[in-house]
Amino acid sequence: MKKHYILVALLSVYVLTGCDHHKSDVHDAAHNEVDLSATPAELKLTPQFQDVLKKEMQEIQAAMQVILPLLTKGESEKTAKLADQIHSSFILRQTLSPEELKELVQLLPARFIKMDRAFHAEAAKLATAAREGDFKKSAEIYGVMVNACVSCHTQFAQEQFPDLNRQQER
């Protein structure tokens, strides 16, 4: 159950901090690789924040699971729509007050927030590539997004995803 909290947090903080996908430094080469070099740390969130983040994470996970077969079938508009939904996740804003949003941001490490912003920026790029019918680029961006999930789980969700940590030890 905790693993969903962390995944939700990764993908949801974007809503709290704003998207900066228009900045040129957001998508550098490091976003294409799984970063296993950072020191792992567990996120410590209140049960309320965990519940909200879990719900958002489940919705993002569901969208990611639908996107892959859509890409393989060339369904650009459906892919773009789901990628847009990931990009502009909104459950946190609907559920938490501005004060609670601020509190949540203060609880999260800066590295986590940076990773979250980059993930949501990739979702926006995926939507654009899909609308343009560029399925090769869309597939590459989808891969970047999956790597971002793995990297975040490795760094912030050791207890929830122990098999990822075993990979790091090899």
C-alpha cells in the first residue's frame, strides 16, 4: 500500500509546484537514464497526504498502462488525451486546501520535486508527439517516463519496491 503513496507523490507534486517544461534545462540527458546514484530516502508524509497522493498515483498508473497499447496501435488522439491528463494531474488541487498544498511541498525533498516536474514535463511532450503522429518519439518519451518512475522508486520508495533495490546492489 505504501508503494502507491510514493508513486502518487512523485507524479503529483508537479501540481503543487507548477510545470516548467518550457525551460530548456528540464529535459537533459540525465532524464533519459535511471539515476541510481542518489542516496535513497523514504518520504515521510501524513496519512492524509498519503491517501490523496495514493489516489493520484493510481490514476497516473492506470493512464500509463493504457498508453502503451494505444501507442502500439497508432491511436494518437487517445494517447495525447491521456498524456495531457498525466501532465495536468489535478486531484491534489481539488482535495487539498492551499495551506495543505504548501505544507505538502515543504515535506518533500527538492530532488523529489525536481523529478516530479520533469516527469510531468515529459507527459506534455508525449501529448505533443502523439498529436503530431510521431510514434517513434512518443515511444521514446514513454520510456523516459517509465525510467523516471523507476528512478524515483529507487530513491524514495525502498521499502515499497525492494526488488528495485536488489537491482542496484548487483
